[in-house]
Amino acid sequence: MFGLPLAFSAPLVLGALIALPALWYLLRITPPRPKQIAFPPLRLILDLEPKDQQPARTPWWLLALRLLLAALIILAMAGPIWNPPPRGQAGSGPLVVILDNGWPAALDWDKRVAAANDAIASAAREGRTSAVVATSEGARDVLPADPSRLTERLRALKPLPHTPDRKSTLAPISKFVAANPGADILWISDGVDQGDARAFAEGLIAAAGEKSSVRMLTGARTPVAITSVENAPAALDARLVRAGSAGAESGVLRAYDLKGLSIGEARFAFAGKNEITARLDLPTELRNEIARLEIESERTAGAVALLDSRWKRRRVAIVSGVTADLAQPLLSPSYYVARALAPFAEVREPRAGTRDPIIAALDEQPSLIVLTDVGVISGLARDRLTRFIEEGGVLLRFAGTRLASGAADDLTPVRLRRGGRVLGGSLSWETPRKLAPFDRTSPFSGIDISEEVSVTRQVLAEPEAGLVTKTWAALDDGTPLITADRRGKGLIALVHVTADTTWSNLPLSGLFVNMLRRMVALAGETTEGATTGTSNTPGASRAETIAPTRTLDGFGILGEPPVTAKPIPVNFGGPSNPDHPPGFYGPPDAMVAINTLAPDAKLNVPNFDGLKLDMQALRPAEPIDMRPSLIALAFILFLADALATLWLGGVGRRGKTSATPARAATASALVAGLILVLAAHNAPALAQSAAPASPALNQKMLDAALKTRLAYVVTGDSQIDEASRLGLTTLSRALGQRTALSPAEPMGVDPARDELAFFPVIYWPIAANQPLPAQATATRISEFMKNGGTVIFDTRDALTQRAGGPPTPETAWLRRLLAGVDVPELEPIPRDHVVTKTFYLLENIVGRTTVGQTWIEAMPASVEDAAQRPARAGDSVSPIIITSNDLASAWASDRSGQPLYPLQPGTGRQREMAIRGGVNIVMYALTGNYKADQVHVRDLLDRLGL
Amino acid sequence: MAEARLLAADESAIAGTHRQGALELARRLPSLVVAAKEVAATVMHGVHGRRRAGVGETFWQFRPFMWGESTTKIDWRRSARDDRIYVREREWEAAHTVWIWMDRSPSMAYVSTLALQSKVDRALTLGLAAADLLVRGGERVGAPGLTRPIAARNIVDRLAESLIEEAGRRDHTPAELPPPDALAPRTQIVILSDMLNAPDDIRATIHSIASRGAIGHVVMISDPIEDTFPFMGHTEFLDVDSAARLRLGEAQSFKADYIRRLAAHRDAVREACASRGWSFALHRTDRPASEALLALRMRLEGPQGGTA
């Protein structure tokens, strides 16, 4: 009706619309109630005769509202139906319904089946028989059947995950139409050219001839599909195609992992083009988890892409030549490399103690091997490594003292000069060198270099022909910093500085991470080439074919493979076909993904120009009875009319005090209700958008980090905490007066919550009456100690300790605490320990008491020249000092320097000695074994002849 | 269009705000001193001496003791100075009386959005403020039908209490005009009301009050909406004192008639006042109360006692 998909079931009722003008007249002369006003001087004019008794007219808008209301009710009574069912084809013979059931038809499958059902039903009403042909059936004879059986058959039909060849069905259809003159053909097309749409249409028209008609129904929408996916270094790129502008203009690409959990999503918009790349910008770990990409709102097999291990991240093995203990991770060269690689690659490090770490690393089948300061590689390791590189692996080496001094092996891109050079050392005039910008040909080009990076020492390449082409990065004086060379299918790259911070601060910069990211991307390129060339897929030698595990149906849903699915050959490259439906093939740990479309597939709109084809749109929607909505609308208008009448009558104007709050309350209740409803809809979205906040730097952490300061553990016992605070304050003041260190105010910390890494020394008085910290706290303390911090545990029980007696409560408490901490071997401070020499020369550490023993990490057994050395020190600072002398109480003094706690025994210069002990401990924690070295100064001066 | 409404019963009741407002208003004006009308014995007003011996506080003269007088009147201190016996006489002092009528009828409990205060609030504020001023000036103030003339300093509280007490009475219907009893000569009466009664009633009341020579000051309080009649369209007017109502199709067409009627009514009231030598003033509730109080004070102080 009027070009709209609208029909009336009782059109005669519309005649009542003629009565509307009469209604208008009636409504116009019935006025609303007057407003009432109290008026004290009314007596003055009561006797006046009203001059104009003509009542006020109904306002026009109220009139319009009421007329609309009446019109709506009349319209509703006429029974309007939106999208009325179409009329059938006007033929006389049987009806052949051809149903496209490739994956593009999955888009509106229900509507297609409903359209087929409608056509069959209307044909049956006219006494005609029907037949159904699905294009995937191939050359099967067309047999008419009764409508109920056809409906069942239609219900059993499902779209298939490939595009069937339509033309194979042409022959039986032609035969059928020839046998039944006057037969009509209805082709419910999927609107995609795949499967020779035009040729098929021409064939249908030819088969129909003059007597029969061919009608084609197409959906309003054409599909969007994913053809290929690439895990690029920065993001996951998916190529999306669509068939003409009838496909979705924009949408959401969603990524799922193997369990079907959503990982991420990306919006895409075709913007007029038919082929775009959607970019899924996710961290590499997440990208590697992706097993399935799906275009939301497109429920077809073509809109699903399956990903297997070919799209996974690269594996990197790190082998360190340094046999240093890993207890101090910041000194390990592989630490920085592993941390930098971890975000985008799977890092493997051979376990410590492996006999040949390089072979162990190669057994991990990495695509990139990082060797940090490994000297000469020889023997089997060298052979294996060479083969690895020849086959496409990438070797990344870092220089170091071993490489600088070692004899050359051939696993470096350039020949190296022995020794290297030192820039900006104490015996050199040169200053540390900065990086030069990357050359355009370098794989690193495009990365911004950091001004802060400087190199103090490096190994040098022998000048030789082709050195410039092998240079990927250079210093600002042109010295190569990173060189690389191709070997076979693989690559060797050498960074001319160490992977730790001893030679340069490159490993601390973001540049390092970016360069390693490029290196890993390079490794991916070479190994992929290698795998396709040699086909060393695991299990390839054992099985010739791979059986389907889970396959997609036409709607793009993973399920059990159909019985017709056949295993794929190992080197099956192409897209799916009827025998090999898309899906995952092979065992779960080595699945191969087969996708619906070839990587370069295109979707086209069929061209039916000049064909005698009755083209109609697939009915877009079910018929909608508009009566309920019209009546609901009329009811709302009725309510509005009632409110307007009340308002005109002056309700709410009089009795201001009582009515207004009530009205306001009603209005606010309504608004609140609306908001509640809206909020209920939006609540999940809100909950999703609230991402977990990262732990922010708080003010306390900033304070702790920006100034060096001492710290004490807040025990919860206020007396002890006060003594600790005052003691450390006095000690800080003494340090500021006597030494080069001027610490800021000490800070109380809670080891369970506060970050401890900022403090060189933490003083921990033991309060036995407080609960033990949790195990997690012990782990944090352990970590703090491992990373170079020093904890002074003070049991304050020197006077209650009894040799051979049971442990005091404080000692027992400390033992339980340290049960979860990795404590080194301890010894009482020996006379020659460096802690007794760091600032003052002391005999022992005293506090409020002097009798207690102070324990410190045991030093290695004294070396042969022990007799000559006045001080000994290990390689590092003792992470733990345990005393029982109550140091803080001895240090503590008030603002004017008056001591606060009595000492025991309090003779001589005990308080001064206590402060000196504190100064020594702090200087020991900050300077380490430096004082142990300085004691050689006399020998040095002797040697220099001074 | 301006909106108007009647006050609820609890709103129009006298409350602390009236007392406070009245006191604040009164404190802003200097003490009201009513000028002496006559220098001689016919002084109208109290603390001004009557220039002759009588009941009072101030010393007037010593006179010789006369035979037959009570001996308690002898001023022994003076008598001890010579042989004669003296009596101390004081000057005769008499306070002047002012009656104040505050209309609290339903028609007064009316306020529009244009006004600062309802009419009854304004009448109470003005009346109590005037009472306070007068008492501070030494006069006696009373409310007709409520209290006898009082000269207490807490006159505002006293009047307010009696107003509350009257309003609390069960069978009480507030009158619009003061009771028509003749007042003593040379007393004054202040009538604060909207004066919307029939002009004949008003004239009769004024005449009977003034029949013995009392002087009056009428302040006619009106709401601005009553002066301007800003109504439009289909409106139904309700009277407040009676059940009368008037429905008008086009209220604006009545404006001219109404204003003419109102002017005639006011002229009638003014004429009734003038005929007895009373003063008449108009006061609108959109004007500040102090303005009306100042005008009232001028009249009360006036040389003629207010035939201005």
C-alpha cells in the first residue's frame, strides 16, 4: 500500500476516519475546566453582569492530540499488517524451488527456508505440486513431493561450509521442466557469484523456455568473509572481503581462544572498498592464544578464520656464557634479554647445570638463539648450531669479556679484533659514545634511537670489505655496534656490547626491547620459509594424512566432523572443499587449521544484466501485526491527554505547599525508575569497561624512591616503633654530620604491603607479642635480601638470653619468621670483617646492651694471604645482620640530642660506640667491600714509588 | 500571570516571626513621641506633665499642710527646716491611650507572588511595631476587645499572647472591623485592615467609634494582585469570606470595571474617615513595612493627632 509494505485486514474500518471532522467540532466546543483563583475583593464586582460568557476554546494542541488518538484507534481497528505475505507465482505446472546452500546462504538461512516454505504452501493452495533442489546435491533427479514432506526436507537442509557448484544441478532441472511444461522455477540465491551464478541463471532461463517463468529471490545482505590472517609483528592482520556494497559496511572482528573465550576485538569499516585489512592490536601473548577469528553478526563459515600453531609466536632460547650465580639476577646478562623478549616471544633458558647448554637450547627447537658472552663454540655444539643457521635459524650473539679475549670461531658475522676498546674509562680521554641513527637498509630503521644510550666498551670488527653492508647499527663515530651476516637460510647477528649493563646501558633502554622485537620478527620470517621448504612438521614422517578433529558447519560453528569429511594429506595447502570441510585437523597438540576461503579469495556480485529474470528481494522480515503497538501508542496518548486536562484545570497551581512536593516526588520517582531501567541495561557494559587498575605509584613509594633513607619495620608495638623511629632519626643525623651520606627522614614500612626495594637497610626490631607475618611477606623479605638489600634483625634480648638455655621468645619468633626465608650461613662478626672497618674501626657492634652477639653472613674461608690483610670481605654485602643488643634504643635521642633510654651497663662511650656501629653498618650496606680494597692503598702507593 | 493563594490556618497564625519582625521594625525608628496638643491641662498624652499637682513621679511643689489631711503626706524633711508643716506635691502625669486594631479575618490571609508578605503578616507586623514604638514613647496601648491599655515594656509579647489566646478560642471568628464602641475622647485608634467591607458598614463603625471624639488612623492594606487584576482567560473567582464565586469567560475584559469599582470603594472609605477627621492611608504589601510605619508615626505625632 502506497509503496509501503503495509496491508489492512479490515480496510473498511478506515472509512471511520471520515468522522474525524465531526469529532473535531465536538471537541472544540467542550472547554476544559476553568482555573480557580481565590480573590478577596470579589465582593466589589460580584454584582457585575458577566459581559462575555463565551467559554475559552480547547487549545489546538489538545485538539490535535485527541484527533490523533481517535485516528490511531481507527487505524488499529483496521488491522494493519507490516510486511504482508507476498502473492505466489502465477503458473500452472509444478514449482521447482532451488535453494543455494553454500556458506553465503547461512546469512539469512531462516528467511530463505521460510521463503521456500511460503512458496511451496502457496503453490499447494493452488493445487500445484512442488520440488526442492539444494545446489549442493549435484546431479540428482528432481522429484516432486507433497508439502509436508518438503517442509521436513527443508528443515533438514543446512548450509554447507563451502560454495557448491550450482551448474551440476542444471541438467536434472532442465529434464524436470521439460517433462512438466508450465513448471515455474524459484531460485533462492545467496547473491554471490561463486559457483557461476550468471551461467546458472542463463541455464535456468534456457530450461524454462517460453512457457515457464524464472523468479530469483536474493537476500538484502551479502556476506563478509575473512580470507587470510597474518600475525604481523605489531598486530594480527586479517584480510576481510565482501561482495559488493550490500555487505555489512562495518562491524566487529572478535578473537577467541581454543576454549571459546573472547580475547579481543577490532572494529572495521569497509568505507566503500570491498577488501580491507582489519587489525587486531593485542599483546603477543594474547595474540598467540587466538584460535578463532570471527566477524560478529555474520553467522557464516566464511566469516570465521581458524588459526593454528603456524600463527604462533617464536620460541627463543638464551644461553649464557657466564656461570655466575643466579642469586643476583641483576648481574646476569641473560636477565635483561629474557625480560626484553618475554612480552612477545617464548623464552627458554637451559637449566643451570646442563652439560652443554647450546645443544640443550637447540633441542628446544627455537627459531632464535641468543648467546650472551659465549666464547668459542666448538665440537658438536658448533656443528649443530651451524646446521640450525643453515636451515633458517637466527643466532644473536652478545659480546663480552670472553668473546673479546677468546680465539675467533666462525659463528660471528665479522672477524673481531682481540680486546676491543674502552671509551670513557678512568684511564681514557674519550667519552662514552652515543648511537648513530639507524641506516635505511638496517632492519632496525624506523626505531627512534635513545639519546641516553651510551657505550663505554665494545668489541671491534676487523675492517674488511663488506663491513658496511653487514652493519645494522653503528656508534656516532661509525664503529659498528650490531653486525649481521646471512648464512644459508639463516642469519648471524652480533651485538658488540654485553647483554648486561657493564659495557653500555643499552640493555636498560626501551630501544633494546624494540631491537629485540625486530630480531624475533626476522627469526619468524626465516623459519617460516624453512618449514615450508623442508616440511619438517612434527609427525610428518609418521603419518601421510591428518584426520579432521573438529570442523565448521555452514554457520561457522565448530562441531563434530561430518561423515563425509576426509583426512587431509600432510601438505594440504589449499582452502576447504566438500571433501575437506574447514576446521581443525590432527591431534590437539599439533592441530592444523583449514579455512573456508583461500587467502586470495574474492567475493563478487553476480551480474545478471540483460537476463529475463524476475528478481525479487527475499522478504526482509516476518509480517508484523501492528495492532498492539498502535493501541499501546493510543493508550500513551490517552494518558498524555488526561495529564494535559488536569494541568489545564489548574491542578498543581493551587495549594502550592502540599501539591508541589508531591508532584516533584512523583516526577523524580519516574525519572529514577527510567534511570534504573537504563542502568540495568547498561550495567554489564559498565562492568566490562571498568578495567582492573594497575597499582599506581603512591606518594609513599615516591618519597621512598626519590631520597635515600633508612627504614624500620613497624611492628605494631608503639613503644618499639617509637624507639626505632627516634633511633634511626638520630642515626640519620649522625650520618649526615659525619659522612658523605645525608639520608632523609627514616620511614616506617610494612613488609607485607610496602615496596621494600627502595631502601638499602631495613631495621627490624622483633616484638614477640605480635603475630607472625604471612608466608607471602617472608617471600618478599627473601626477595629484598636477594636483590641486595640488608635487613638488621634486632631481637633486643641480650640480657635474657642464656647460653644453652631455651631460646627467648624473640629468638623463637625470628626463627619462625626466617623459616620461610633463604638465609645464608651466618657467623658472629669476625674481627677482620669489613663491617668493622667501613667508617670507624670497631671491635663489635653494641647497642643498649653490649653482651649480645651480632651475626652476619659467613665469609668464604680466608685465603692464603689472610695474615697480611687487615680486612676481609665477600663478593657482596651480607643480606642479613642479626643482633640482640637493641641498637635503636641506644641511638635514640630527642631533638636536643639528649639520650632517651638508659644503657646497660652504660659505661664509657657506649652510646657513641653504638652510633658508630650504626654508621658502619649503613656504610657497609652502601659501599660493600670497597673498604676491603682500600686497605691495599699502602701497597699501591709503595708500588708507584711515592 | 501572577499567582495568588490563601494561607493555610497554621500559616496565618501569629508566631514568633511577627514579634521578632515587629521589634526589629520598631527599633529602627526613634521613640515615638506624640506631640502635646495642648500646653495646658488638656495635654493628650501621659508622661508630659500636666502642670498641676496630682498623681505622678516628678516633684511639683511644697505646700503648707492643711487641716484634715492625712498626716502621712507630710514631708518631714522639709518641715523640719522651719516651724511650718509642708506637704510634698507631685505633678499630675497621665498616659495617653492608643488602640490598635489588627484585622485577622480570612480575607487578610492572602498573598500573591508579587507581594513580599501576606496581608495579615503585614498588619500584625505594623500593629506590633507601632505598639512597641508607642510604649517606648510612654503611651499606653491596647487592642480593642482584647486587652485594656497597657504601658508595659513587653507590650509586643503581651499583645501577641492575647492574640494567640484569642485565636485559640474554639468559637472564635475573627472580625474584620473593630467593635463599634465609642472610645473615650482624645484616645486614638489605629485600624490596620484591608477594608473590604461594605462602605456603609465601615462608615457606621467609624462614626460610632468617633462619637465621643476619638481620633483614628486607617491603613488600608492591599495585595498588589488586588490592585492590578492581572487575570486572563477562563477563570473562576472564589470569595474567601463567603461561598460566593464568579466564573468569567474572559477575565481580562473585567479589569477596567474592577479597577473602577475598587477606586470607588476606596474613595468611600477615605470620605468616611475624613468626615470624622480621621486619617486614611493606602499600603501595598509589595512595599516595605517600614514605609507604612514611618507614615503612621508621622500621623500619630501630628499636631492635630492626625487629620492629615
